[in-house]
Amino acid sequence: MDRVATLSRERLTTSLRGISLRQVRLVSGVVLFAYLVSHFLNHALGNISLEALAGGVYLHTAFWQFLPVTILFYTACLVHTGLGIWALYERRQFRWKAIEPLQLALGLSIPMLIIAHIIGVRLGQTLYGHEKLYPQVLFLYWIWAPWRIPMMLAVMTIAWVHGCIGLYLWLRMRSFYKRAAPFLLAAAVLVPTLSMLGFYQSGRMVIDNDSAEWRAETQSQRLIGTRAEAQTLDRITDYFLFGYFGLIGVALLARGARAINERRRGMINLSYGNGRTVRVPRGLSVLEASLRNNVPHASVCGGRARCSTCRIRIIGDHGDLPEPSQREAFVLGRVGTPDPSIRLACQLRPDSDISFFQLFLPHTMSADGHESNPTRIGQERYLVSLFVDMRGSTKLAEKRLPFDTVFIVNRFLGAVSQAVIESGGRPNQFVGDGMLALFGLACSRQEACRQVLRAAALIAVNVDELNKFLEHDLREPIRFGIGINGGEVIVGDIGYRDHMVFTALGDPVNVAARLQDMTKVLSCEVVISDEVRATAGLAEDALPAQEVEIRGRNEPMIVRAVADARMLPALVNEEQSAAA
């Protein structure tokens, strides 16, 4: 029990260490985008009637003015705005993609465009009890000050584009993005279009309804306030704008001061291990130095510490380097890199001369390159790995001609591949007489785990048929071992130039190979990680459990040994029948 609690605390600590400003910016941005979608959908009701607008705004305000939601919303506003100003100061290079400086510029312009609207409506309600709903706001825009209409349409467009860019940068590396992209694009076009049409249609309705009686009912001082109150709100708006511009000015001045300070602190040499050396100010990250000096450097995520493709290995002494940040340590820990000489180029800011070489080829994964299929560049996702190995192939080759041995090994790999494909998996790597297969590239986790169990059983059936076919040529039947494990891995193209292959990298794949080796010790055909058993939906007592030590891992893991792989489909079908 104490061990379980310790492991839970360690996992929680690891997760918290992985939280960065980017995650905070993302969460706050999602909250604000949810508010924007709600507001735009409310606008779209103007295509129906003013009554529909009134009903929609009632639901909109009832939700967003609920105290916990209000606190969350305004906290997100302040945090997101503050992080935008911090990004203006912190970001040294904007050469990864033009979309990034565009997103920052749009984001920084939003507060100055909407502050008057927020103070006039929300603060006016809080201070003076104003009730500025659609009739009051639309009268202001369409009758009293029509020059504000282009500004309103501009801020709607800017806010929407800024949010969509943020969602794109967040979701583009996700496994479902390619399938969801057409629907997301349709929503990205239709929602603001319908919102702006609703704004126009409701404005025309207000103009048509304008009369002395209507103004007396909807534009009274009780609802919109007095001129003195309006002047007070205008002054508050000016103060906020001055303060906001002041913060931006401070950020720009701080950037200049930092550049001057870095120059005064001196320059350092970065040697790339291929004969090229660049001289840069202290304080730049290695990736920023590469971009500043037009040195190709791999970085799929654009320097956000979301991937490890910018990794470098320090040549020589690395004891004087700054300690890894929490985010860098988290990422390196995720990819299982205990070597202190390996660092993330986007996070390492050396104070002295260093020499290093890049671990990923920049021409295949450049920081400013574009790839239409993110899976080919590199993507983190859940997959189930099946590693199968033919037993006794070395002994098999001792008394046979090389071509005969190759023939038998190819027939074995063909039988295994056929079983994998028929079960919904994908043969991936062939290593001698062994093979790695991947499941879950196009299905859910549970289905992938069930597919891999069926594949293991079908491999046994196909190998039996192969043994019958070759019984006159084999002194003893072909035997095999299978290791199965699931988890988050990195999938993408690995290799050099014309020798690129699509594969999966990560600890779950290595564990699958270790479990395959363990079938020899446990005298069984298949060893399955307990995680795959649970995800497939098999009962706790369906297979015997063992706690084993895995080479390369600090903690033991629970596995399930299967003496006869042919029994697995019955277990899967039994659980599916019970669930139905």
C-alpha cells in the first residue's frame, strides 16, 4: 500500500514538473476561446430575431456570470494577456514560421480593441447597475456611433483568427487532427460568418424598430447610465489603455536592455561538431543561435519543449552547463535520456564555449520546414507493440544452405505478417528473424489491445500450418516468442535521405522486446504487460500474473504469461460477450 502511494506521489510530482508556461497559456487560451465561441453563437441568433438574441444572451450571461466561471474567465484573461506580453519579451527569434509572430501580434492587439467594450458593459453593470444588452449595444453601434462597426468586425476577426491559430498549433500534432481538419475548417469559417451576419441582421432590426417609444423603453438612463457615468468609464478605459501600452513598452525596453547586457557580458563560441562555429551573445539558447546564424537545426515543435528532436550531445566537459529546467528535465525524462551530456537545444542557454553535435538530421526535421502529414515528422500517440522472434534460427542455419535458411525465415515472417495484417495491425520492422508490429494507428486503445491478442493467436495458428508444410525439411518444429506492451510512443520517419522508414520509438517498444526475451525464461509463447490486459478488458483472473524485473527500468512491472497463444481469442470474445 505504501509502495502504491509512493508511486502515485512520484507520478504526480513528475506531471507537475512537466507543467510549463505553455500549458498555462494553452489552458487560459482554451477558456477564452470557449467564451468567444459562446459569444459568436449568441451573435448568430440575430439571423433569427431580436427575441432569439435576448434568449441567447440570457443563457450566455447566466453561465459566464456564475461566480466560479466568472473567476475562471477573468483569471484566464489576465493570465493570457500577461503571458502574451511575456512572450513578446522572451521570444528572441520569430523565424520558425510566419504564423507565430502573426499570432502574437494579433493577440497583443485584442486587449486594446476590446477594453472599451468590456468596461462599458461589464464594469458599468458592476459600478452603476447598467443593463447594456443587445438592444443597448446595437443602438450604440448602428445608430449612435456607426463608425464603430468596422472596429467591431475587425476585433471579431482578429480574436477568431488568433484563437484558431492557437488551436491549430496545439492540435496539428494530434493523431485525430488529419481526420478532424475538414470539420474544424468548416466550423472556423461558418461560426464567424454566421456571427457577423447575425450582427448585421440584428443591427438592421434595431434601425427598423427605432422610434421615440422604443428609445424610451431601451435607452433610458437606468439601463445605459448618465453622461457623467459614461465619462467616468471612458477615463477608466484610458487608464487601462495607458497601463497596457506601458507594459508593452516595458517589455520592448527590457528586450533592448537584455540585448545590450548580453553584448556586455561577452560572446561565446558554439561549435557544431562538423567544423562550423558561430559566435553569439551569452543568454541565447542553442536553437536560437542556430536560427540566428542560418544553421539548419531540427525542431518539430518550434522550440516549445514539446518534442525532443532538437536534442544535442555535448562534446567534452558538460559540468559547467546550467542545470536543466523543469520542463527540459521532464521532456528528457519522457524519452528516457539519463545521459547528462544530452540536452534540448531550445532550452540550453550556455554561458561559455561549447562543442556539440545534433542527434536528429536537420534536413529531415527542420524548425521552419513544413510537412503536410505530421505523423511522418513525429507524433506522440498510444500504440500497442508486438515483438515476435523465431526461436533457434541460428541452429537452423548450421546444417542448411544459406538460401534454404533465408527461405524458411521468410516463410515464418510471412506467416507472422499475414496474422498481423488480418488482425488490423501493421508490420513495421524486420530485424533478422524477428519483427515489430504496431497496433492502434487507426483505432481506439481498447480495440488495438484486442487486435494484438487476436494477432498473437493467429500467429500461432499460421506457424502450425507452416510447420506442417515444412515437416519434411525441419528436424523440429519452428517455435516463437511474443512480447506485447502498450503505451505512449513517438511515431515518424526515421533514417537518412532515401533510407527513411516509418517506425515507433519509446520505452513501450523497448519493453515489448524485453518481454519477448522473457518468454524463454517463463517457458511460454506470449508475455503480455498487465496494462494491455486491462485495456483490452480482460478480467483480472483471466491470466496468471507475475511481477518481473525489466532490464533498463527501475521499477518492476506486472506481466501475464500465456503458455498457448491460441487461447487468447476465447478470452477476448468472452469479455466482449459479457460487456454486451
